[in-house]
Amino acid sequence: MRPMIHAQRNCEDQEKIDFFLTKTRTGLLGLADGPQPYVVPLNYVWWNKCIYFHGLSSGRKISVIQQNNKVCFTVFEEFGTITDPVPAKTDTAYMSVMLFGIVERVDQLEDSTDVLQHFLNKYVPGYYDRPLSKVHVEKYRSSLDNQAVAVYRLRPHTITAKENPVNEQTMFLESSVSNCPAH
């Protein structure tokens, strides 16, 4: 891996990284489709130190993964603009995590059911009155094309994280426009 240019923004706090990956709802799966990059936004879950996503068992994303399962997954959140009396020092508060690794299909029904239960817990907590059953997962078919759902796991070999934390005193607020310094 190349060294991070803004090393002061490096985040190595594993608890913070785990919390961020657990709560953030969407990530970008970066694939190499021959000489062409292919990036897909996905809902995901972070569980057992892996990224999981689901979808159909065919399509461009799956074809590309079958050709080259080395991927990059990026999760980020922007928290607002940081002001500074010097315009060139205006910045953005954010956190981002990049995971590099390989993707594999989860073939065990019990594992797939556990992963899909984690999806329900993350995206619709408390909505269903009972846990997801293996029978449901095994028989479920997409309403779009009658394909079975497939679950995939990204096992990261490298994780990097960067952050520029929120500083309440310097965050831009629309109501503070009248109080801005003279130009």
C-alpha cells in the first residue's frame, strides 16, 4: 500500500472503525472489469470483520467478480464544512474507510441466513416479529427475474481509515453567514 499523504488524518482506532462500518448504510464496491473500473453502490453489513452484501447470482457485478475477485470497498460519510478565516483552509469534516480484499460467495445456508438476519437488524430493526428462517432464505426468489438470492463476503486483507473530525466551533452553519469575517 502507498503511504497516506495526509497521515495526520489516519484513523487506527479499531473500535471507531468498527462502529462506523456497522452504522453506515451504503458503501461502494470497486471492481476491475478488464481495463475498465466498475463501481457499484451497495447496502452492506459489517459482521465478523467482513463486509457482506447480497443480490442476484448473475449479472455484470457477479461476472466481474468471477473474473477477478480482488476488490476495494469504500464507505464514507461527510459531516459538513469546516470554516477558517483563510479561505484556502476551508475543509470538510468526514470519515472514510477503504477495505481491500477478495470476494467470495457464501454457500452455507446457515451462514447466508445469519447474514440476511443482520441485514434485517440493520435496515429494519424490530420490524419483523420473528427471526428469518432458513426455509425462507432457501426458497426466496427475486420478484424481478425469479433468481435465488446470493450472499457474498469480502474478506479484507487491508483496511485503511481517514477522518477529519467535526469541531463544533468551526463548523459552517447557514445562520452564521452574517457573522463571517470580511473578505
